[in-house]
Amino acid sequence: TSRLMDRIRVNKGLTYGIESRFTGQRERGAFVVASFTRTETTGALIEAILDELHRLREKGVSTSEIRTAKQYLSGVFPLSIEGPAALANQLAGIELFGLPENYIETYNARVNGVSHEEINRVIQAHIPGEVWLAVVLGKADDIIPQIAHLGSIEHHVFEDLDQ
């Protein structure tokens, strides 16, 4: 149901799967988009991702996207604390990130209390604008010509990945 999945998989047919996430860190983390495609469509996939992220920064999110995301997050949260290991992981995160002791009890209320303006402010603050780092694995001789116009490229060859 994500914007990336809808536009890049459903509308463009460039992948079977795509996801984005922030890596949780105690300090600054990374924003990551991960996907896969055929060698000959690698450039088109990367361009489509960058276009969609640019559109997100320029236009923000719609009210219906926010409603859907809030429903999803509220609905899936109980599964994230189901079972001893999952609950322990959540409690460790609460401690690590200095979250309030009542984090679990107030999660849904806080998710539903986030405003449209706050979401768009965070998008501007944390989704990169022009500076991107792409890590692309595959046949470099076929992929580099597809992405050369996007910026500087460093090509690394790994001789033996089994070691």
C-alpha cells in the first residue's frame, strides 16, 4: 500500500518489491530505500525512486495517505509486542531511545495525534533533497551507462565474496 510500491511496482512494473525505512539509531540514522530489478531496468528503477522522493518533498502527503498509515500503524502495533521476544525488543528500544515509560500504552493515541503539518515538516527535515548515496549491485558495465547522468560513480570490484 506504500507510495513506492504503488507507483514503482504497480504502475511502472519495475520491481516485485520495494520498501523504505529509517534505520533506528541512538544518534543520527539513515533513510533507506531497498528494491531489486532486472539489470536493464536498474537505471529506470533508481530514477523512479528519486522522482517519487522528490515528489514527496515537494507535495507532502495527502490526508488519505495519513489516514491509511495511521490505521496500519495502530493495527500492526499489537503484533510488534506479541510474545516475550517481541516485547523484550520493544522494551529495549524504549530504554535505548529514552522513550517514556508509558510508550506502549500511549502508542496509538500518539500516532493518531500527529498532525498533517507535523508529518510534512518531518519529511522536509529528514528526507534528503539532493544528496543521495546509491549502492547498486550487479553487472557494472551494463548498469553504469544507465545511471551516469545522476552524479558521480565509484565502481568497486569484489573478487571473492565468499571470504
